[in-house]
Amino acid sequence: MIDVSWGEQVVFYILAPIAVIGALGMVMARNAVHSALWLVLTMLSLGVFYIVQAGPFIGMVQIIVYTGAIMMLFLFVLMLVGRDASDSVIETLRGQKVAAIALGVGLGVLLGTGLYRGTVDLTPVGLAEANKNGNVQGLASLIFTKYVWAFEVTSALLISAAVGAMILAHVERRKDERIGQAAMMKERFLPGNYPGPKPGPGVYATSNSVATPAKLPDGNPAQRSISPILPLRELEPAEKADKHTLTGGHQS
Amino acid sequence: MTPMWYIVLSAILFSVGAVGVLIRRNAIVLFMCIELMLNAANLALVTFSRINGTLDGQIMAFFVMVVAAAEVVIGLAIIMLIFRTRRSASVDDANLLKY
């Protein structure tokens, strides 16, 4: 048993609860975007743990690749699928949630206590010897000698994943399904369709939010000026009131 | 405190991710839970690397990250494809592998 440094203990006691809170928040948040943000919190604290545990390269890769690339990919897909794609609360299997939580707590207790009891007597060697020439150099000398085959296979995996994603995301359009420019113009000027561009959202002295509708000449909110996915924000009476801007602030 | 507490933390995070896979229905959130489980395994690997005094654990964590990145790309493309045809990202709705 070896005691870790005082600074590392402080980092662990602060970030470990944050990581667990992030994980729990991700599981419990109704909104998928909130789930993604909670998961980013957990991944950032894990990245700090890697750096603290003498793995600066893997910690930085964790922050750049996981929180920077993978989670942003998640957020992109969430925005494509729709922000309102939240979970239904109806249970299809009776008692599934309770059983799942009981199983999860059991798994956590079993894994945690088992691994702790199994490894607590070990003396950590520490990475000072392995990191003697620098962490990145040490990793590189292993990757390009002992793990060079796995490293090469990884490139095949990445290229096939990229090709697979392109094939999956590709939409085949037949020639007769394509709409020509002339047909599009005809459709645009059909009666019942408004040919002009949609108005932008309202910009007022008190609010320039995209959720604030612009006002039509008769004072009603213009429904087409805001995205349908945003909840409609009505102007409050104080915002609707005359601001006396035309009279230079003097009440007429 | 010993470095073993990192392993306990990774066990806790792994089981939270497993519970999430069991109780959530949104396919994207399910995917995030799988990512959390992979991250927990990575934390255990990095800690093992420190206990053993070799960098092999960190290299395995690195490969896990690469595989996770490939998996996310393909998985999210499949979710997008299912969403495009079914207008839903819930795993309860996708009970047929056709259409």
C-alpha cells in the first residue's frame, strides 16, 4: 500500500464526486442535450484523472477526442434528430426501472468491493521509470514496436468506419425524383405560398432573442419569424408598451 | 488513500452506465451510456498501468478510444438512418429491421 501525494488526494476528492454526479445526471436528465453536457463533465474529470496518474498524453487525448470530437458529434446528431427527442416516461416492461437500478447497484458494489479487495494489497510501481524519457516517447516506443500490428489494424478500422458512415448517410436520389429549377420556381409562386423570404426574429430594445417574434404592421406577432422548434415567447406588456423612442424619450 | 480508489470509481461509473443502458430508451442517450462504460474501463486501464509500472495500460486505453470513435461514427449514422425512416430515436419503436 502506498500513499499518493497530497495534491492528488485533493484532486481525487473534488473530481470523483463530480464525475459520479455527471454520470448520474446523464442517466437521469430527461433532455438528451442535458445528458450530453453531463457526460462532458464526467469525461473532463476523467481526463484530469489521467493527467494526474502520469498519463498526460492520454489525458489530453481524452479531452480533445472525447469531449471535443465525440461529444460534439453527439450534439450534432441530437440537433439533426431534433431537440425534442426526449424519452417517454411510459414503461413498456413493468418494474424494469426498479430492477435495473437494483441490478446496477449490485453490480457496482460487487465490482467495487471485489476489485478493491483484490488490488488493495498491491504496491503500485508508479510510472516514473516508464516515463523516464517522457510519456509521449514511452508510448511511441511501445506503439511502434510491440503494438505496431494493432496500430496498423486500427487504420483499417478507421477507414472502414469512415466509408461505412458515408454509405449509411448517403441518400440515393433517382433522376426522375429530382426537382428542376423551373418546377421549384412554379411551386414557389403558386397561390397560397408566400414567395418572399421569412422575416427575421424581433429585435427590440429589451430583447433580441431568436425566440421573440417580430411584429407585423398591425402589432400581432409574426409566426413565421421564429423557428417552429422554439417555444413562442410572447411580448410582455412592458415590452409592448411605447418606448417613446420617436419623441426622444419625452412622454407626449 | 491508495490508487485503488480510482478502480472503485471506475466500477461505480461503469455500473451507472449499465443502469443507463437498461433504463433509457432514446438511442442517442443509450450510446452516451455506452461511452460512459468505455470511459470507466479506460480509467481502470490507466490505473492498472500505474500499478504495474508499464505504459501498456495507457496504450490499451488509447486503442479503446480509437475503437470508440469508430463505433460512435457508425452508430450515430445508423441512428440517423433509423430516424430518417421512422421519425423516432426511441429503441422501443425500432422492433422491426425492415423499412
